[in-house]
Amino acid sequence: MSSNQVPARVGVVGGGRMGAGIAQVFAERGATVTIAETVDQQAAYQRVDTGLRRAAERGKLDGQQADAVLAQVSTVGAPDKLPADLDLVVEAVPENTALKLDVFTQLAKTLDADTIIASNTSSLSITELGAALPDPTRFVGMHFFNPVPVSELVEIVRAPQTATATVDAVVGWAQALRKTAIVVNDSPGFATSRLGVHLGLEAIRMLEEGVADAESIDRAMELGYRHPMGPLRSTDLVGLDVRLAVAEHLTATLGPRFEPPQLLRDKVARGELGRKSGRGFYDWKG
């Protein structure tokens, strides 16, 4: 375990599955966390509560500890309602450049000048997003993985303008969360999404071409290559819509080797988005 400490005051923009998970892990390590959620504050708070109850079921916390951690979490309705004196704000809204830029514009008007701002984007340019801020030296990618409480990795993405002190601080905070941090340079898809999406797309093509069924493809990677989860089940967990958006971004920036298979497009069009919709490459209902 690292001797680093988490920041005392953390903001999270977006209270979906990822944002709630990020809020949970910081609160578990002692931070006071404020979630900015424009759609449903109560649902965001409930996601953190559910995550803490699951941690208690796994023996990571007891009930009283879960209650104490939840008491450190609060919600507000918009990014410009966050407290000004936060040490760190992590943006975790959907993978939409315009939406993220709007968030950063609001944060720039709200936060103290020394607050570090991080994006949980899995593929978008940290250089481009940081241009919305008056001091991009304090902006960095902090890419968490789903589910955040049990995932071991945080991918730290450094843009050319990101200060070394900013990278060092965020790496230390990730280690204080008991996670392993890797540092990569800003590039489309970074390291993890670029590799993960490429494998996932090929698995979808194999299913589309009738090479094998979904479970056999996944078991091949789990048992043959010791992947903890096969690429199709992983796609269901991430969300087929998310994987499609990242693939389209990588196609636009890196070329046709990331062109999404028609099967992926068809499933997204039908609303088969993976676990969150109840069906993707697997049936998740019940």
C-alpha cells in the first residue's frame, strides 16, 4: 500500500455507474466527495450506497463503516454548483466532446485556480479537452475501469501541456486508492482502449462470421490467454454504445482498422447495449 494520501476534497461530475464508482473509492479512503449530477441526484447517491453495500457483502466494510463512508458523499445539480475549494475534480460524463467541453467551461468559472481537473475519458484527446481551461497544466486524464471499486488499474494520460507536478499528484492519489497507475502520453484511445477495443471488435467480427458462439470466443481468451474476462462479456459490461462510440472515434483518428462491425451497429440500434439494458452479447436479465 502506498503512503500517499487521497485528496481531502474531491468533486465528481456525472453520477452514472462510473462517476458513482469513482466517488465511492475516494470516499472509502477518507475523502469528502461532492457529485455534480444534472439528471437525477438521488439515483447517483443511491448508486454509491449500493456500491458500499456490495463492498460490505464482500467483507471489505461492515455496515457501520458503509454508513460512515456514505455520510461523506453529497450531491449538487450542476458542475458550477460544486464547492470552489476542491483539491481534485474528476469528470465522468458520457464520451461526447461537446458535453465535456461544456463541463470544463463551467468548472473554469467555479473552481479555485489550484484545483486539479481530470477527465475519465477512455479515448478523447486530453490536449483538446484541456484547451477549454485557463490553466491546462493542471489538467490530466484519469481513466478508471468498470467496475471502479474492484478494478486494479488507473490509466493516467499526460498531454504535452500537463505539468509534471500534476501527473505526480494524480499518480500518488491513484496509489492511495490502492490501485496501480500507469502513465501514457495523449494519443487516440491511449493504451488501454486502443488495445481493448481492437480485441473486442475482432471478437465481434468472429461472432458475425460464425467462427464460434460468444461463450466459446470468451472462454478461449479466458482459459487460453488468462484474460479475467472475455472480450464479448467485457463489451457487455462496458456498454455496446460506449464501445461503438470509441471505435468510431478511433476510426476517424487512426484509420479503418477500427471500423465497427455491422453486428455492433445493429445491436446498438436495437437498444441491446449490454448489462445496463439487460441484453448485449449475453442475456443479463435476472
